[in-house]
Amino acid sequence: MSWDLPPDAVGETVDSTRHAVKGSDDARAARGRLRAVYPPDLRALIDLGPERVVLGRLPDDLTSPPLLHPTISRAHFVIEWDEGLQSHVGKDLNSRNGAWVNGHPAGRGWHPLAVGSVLRMGDVLLVYEDGHTLGHQDPADVSRDHVPGHSLAIRRLRAQLARAATDISPALIVGETGTGKEKIAHELHRLSGRTGEFVAINCAALGEHLIESQLFGHIKGAFTGATDNQPGLFRTAEGGTLFLDEIGEMPLALQPKLLRAIQEREVRAVGAHKNVKVDVRVIAATHRDLAALARSGEFRQDLYARLALWDLYVPPLRTRRSDVLYWLDLLQTEWQRERGTDNDPRLELHPSAAEALLLADWPENLRGINRLVHDLSTQPRQGPLRAEHLPDWIHAPVPRSQGDRR
């Protein structure tokens, strides 16, 4: 267990699975984590193993940390590992101020805890994550400004970034719109130590003929309007990184030429007769399921295989709910700094509003939080924001045809 720790002080976490046999299958399978995310000054990390854990202000069970908040009962909530469900389950211990799981009263029965489950005890909010603090080291060299967050999902991403950064192989960044894929690409370039430029192009914004000229360059007279020689983005990024955003939109006819450029490390300008060697690392990004597109023939399988030598997945906010309120604070700081209003009062959340934000679907991801900050910061307010003060779109469920990638 760890408690009363700063957000990144996880190196000294005590393993709460110490009562299980080390290395045993049940100890590994039962690992999960609760992170306290509200109120902001209550910092607690609770690593869960197969043993019973009582949560409260003064729990008798010495294996669990005290949650020091006036709305928490002495013994408030209990969590156990259910072998049949293969998940942690919890129930209220007749607490004075009650408990809720994902917005529903916990009552007297047992409630399964899944990835992203939001547990409310009194006015304290915790998020359940799949994994264990001790099993995921967080590399210090990856910038927390470029890749913010305290969730285990983001710690895993930072660890993968650190491994991928210095390799010359291409990398594919997959994630929904608004998850910050270009910032991830920038961080890969920064960590790579490459001295050339970071050059970006949006493959969805250009037509087939124009994108070929943009990527590989052209010579004077190669086509109507080619009034001079242009080197193209591959050569502009010499010694650096070429970022191909929305690679899933690249025309099929151009994909063999891109594959050859990556494999052979050389390009041929439109209208030219000779290839030119290039030293460029290619990073691509997409919000689409590129593997499925490759299987259906809508994207070349060989190009997908080449791009995905490093396959980096940026999880959506709804699968890393423990970062939602953190991002709200970050983007509010940015919003105020851009407008010179740093000294204005900060948004203050009532527990009901904090819970609603944690449970929101966030289809726009970080863009949605930025939109919320703008909405709330441009309206007069008095006192803490309650759930009913939030915009209607926060509460609206978004239907999904595909399951979330874990």
C-alpha cells in the first residue's frame, strides 16, 4: 500500500499482496489499484491483491491505509477478490455517509470493480485501475509536460515511449481523436536525440497527386504548376522525424511508394529519374483501426506491418478516468495563462460535479475537457460547481459500435 504520497512518488510503494505467495498465479491475477482523485489534497494509492482490504478513516485492518477525510467512516468499504468473477468486488460497511459504485448506491450487496470503476465514499472519489504500482516503473526521462497523467495506462505508455524513442524503426501511434497523438510524436522525436527537424503532414488534408509531391518532392516541369524544384518533406526532415498524421487516409496508390521510401531509405521526386538517400525516422498516427483496414484490403498489409514495428496506443479518457480531474486542472491553467488571467479564481468542484466528470464518456477526449474549461470559465459562478451546473453534453451517453481497446 501507499498513502499520503505526491502523485509520482510511487517508487517506495509497499506491496499489499505480501500475504499472498510471491510469484503465484493468484497474486498476479488479483492485482489492481485504487487511486484517490478527489478531493485534490487527499492523495492515496491503494494497491490491491487477493486479500481482503477494509477502507476507512481508522480501519482495524492494518494492511489498508487510512483515508483521512471527515465524510469517511472508521470502516467504510470492504474489497475482496472474487475467484468466480475473477475481479475485485466491494460493498458498503453500513457507513454513515454511504458509498456508490459508478454512480449507483452500493447498498449491502457486493459490486464488481472493473477497469475505470468510480468508487465514491462519502465525499471521497477513487478510481479502480487494472494493474499494480510496483509492476510499472515510470521512466523519468519522458516529459510529464508532453505526456501528462498519473494513471497506470499513461505510465505504461511512457515506459513504451522510452523504449521506442532511440530506435530508428518506424512507430505507429493509435488513438481516438483528441487523445494527443501529435504530442506523443513530438516526445518521441525529442527523446530520439535526432538533430534534424520534426516535420508533420496530415495525410487526410491532401489529394493523391499533391501528397506524393509533398512527401517526395518534384522537379521543375513535372506537372502543371511545377515552376521550380521542391525537395519534399522526406528531404526536409533529413536527420530528423517525419510525422504522417492520419495515415489511414493515405491513398492506396501511394502506399507502395511510401513503403519503398521507408524500407530503402531513399526517395524519388515526381518527374525525376534518380533516387536520393534520406536519413529520416517515420512516425505515423491514426484514429482508425489500421489492422482491420489491412485485413479488409483498405490499407496495405505490408505497409502496416512496417509502420507498426513500434505500436503505441494512446488510451481514451474513459479508460483512464483517474487522469480526468488532473487534465481539467492542467487545461484550466493553460486557458488562464493564454488570457493573462492567472490570478482569477480556479474552478471549484462539488463532489457531485467531480463524480459526474469522472463518469462522463468524453468522446472528444482532451478537446472535450478544453471545451468544458472554456464553457465554465466564461460564465459567472458562485461557490463550488455542482453536477446540475455542468453542460448537458457532459451527461449525454455516446453509443459505440466497437469495444474499447485495452
